[in-house]
Amino acid sequence: MSTAQLVNYFDGLSDAAWSQTTAAEWQSYVMHLSSQCFKGIIDEMTVDEIKYVWSFFDDQMSHKFFSGLEKGDILNFTDEEWIASVQGFSAHEFKTMFFDQMDLEEIMMISEKIDPFMDNFLEELTMDDWRHMTQSEWDAFFIGQEIDELVEFIHEMHQADP
């Protein structure tokens, strides 16, 4: 099937047909469509719908989808895709998959989109994550903190790993 035929097929599905899509069909879609085509499908979804679809993926499927995306595809995630990502992945996975590959401006843009989840994200980072922060990640972290929060952070880090 050509890309045009695939687009016509998916565009022609009714809401009822989408809601009846099985786990096996979602798994087949992610493995057989390009990452960009599959992203086009989830671009139209809510946070809960995205997390529902992703719940059917194993590591291979997730790897196939995310490794097939170019940086521009990732930066063009919808707000719903960013929220589903920060909620669906561990803080470590989110950091290594996204923030480690971004510059300061990109991290700040995404941080704004996931702002309600940032405190939880930062709290869930491992000591190893903190040790391997990129310069852009540190810069974004420092920009987002008040001086008293930085002092508290330094004390907490010293307690955790003198």
C-alpha cells in the first residue's frame, strides 16, 4: 500500500472504527508504518488515548517508533504527546530520550509544555541522572530555580551523595 493509500485509509476511519482498534492492530500499525505516519495518527489523540495506545507496545515497538523520529518530529510533538511522554516514561527514560538530545532553548520550550509535571519529574531523577546532566539541562534547571531552592538542592544532593 502506498503512503497516499494509507493516509486515505486512516482518514476514512470513523470514530467508532478507531475506538474498536485492537491491541494487535495498534502493534501492527507501529511496526509497519513509518514513525512519521504513526506520529500523524497520534497527533490527533488526547493524552489518555496516546497512553492507551502506547500501553500495547513492547520495548521493540517503542524503540522502532522513537528511533524512527527525527529531531524535528520530536520537537513538533503536540502538547498531548509531551504530556503522555512525561507521564508514560520514567524520569530517567524521558531525560535520556528527549532532554539529553536538546539544547537549552528546546529544553525550556518543552519544560513549559510539561510544567505541571516538572516537580515530579525532577524528584524522580536518579543520582546517576543528576551526575550525567548535559550543560543545557543544568542551564535549564538553574534558570527555573530561585536562590533558596538552589541552596536547598545543594544541601539535598550533599546529603544524598557527599
